[in-house]
Amino acid sequence: MQEAIKGRLKDPDSAQFKFKEAPVISFDVIPQPTTNAKLFAECAKNNITIPTRYTYVHNWKIEVQVNAKNSFGGYVGFKEYDIRIKDGKVTKVDISIGEFIKSVPAYMGGGGQ
């Protein structure tokens, strides 16, 4: 699991990890667009939104904080990541929503500079 995050870092060997809590059950929602050409054409002709089916994938979510060195050799501070695991394998690594909001400039509604 740590290797999945280390691959995103400038200095993977400097990584420090803090696991926030135990894994929790999570669901990812995956849109499945229609492949029905007749339905697609009918919806397009009548300006109707094309219906989408969704698949719900059960997995485990682990929240982890990671601190690592940047290109200048200094630690950047802990950043939060959400890791998804299914069948014992890492399926997704994302920056946490809280961390994302901090990175958005204040004038755009985020918490950044």
C-alpha cells in the first residue's frame, strides 16, 4: 500500500506515513454509458438526457497522511490521501477531498491562498 503512494513522490525513500484510523467500507460509483444505439439516437433527436446505469463497487478505504521531501530536500508537510483496496490490492490512490479543497485558491471557493 505504501508503494502505491511512494510512486507519486519526488523522494520516495523520505516518506513518513501516519494512518488515521482503521479501514472503513467504501463504495465507488462507476457510470456505465449506454451502448444501445437506438436509445442513444432517440434521446439525441428529442434532446433528452441519455440514461446512465451505474455500477457500485465495494472496497475498503484507508486514510493516510504522508510527508516527504521535495526537490529541494525539504519536507513539505503531511498531505492526506485516500487509498482504496479491493481483494487485497490497491485499486485507487487519491488526494483526500480536504486536501484538494486546501489546494483550491480562496477566490475560487477553496481554502488556499
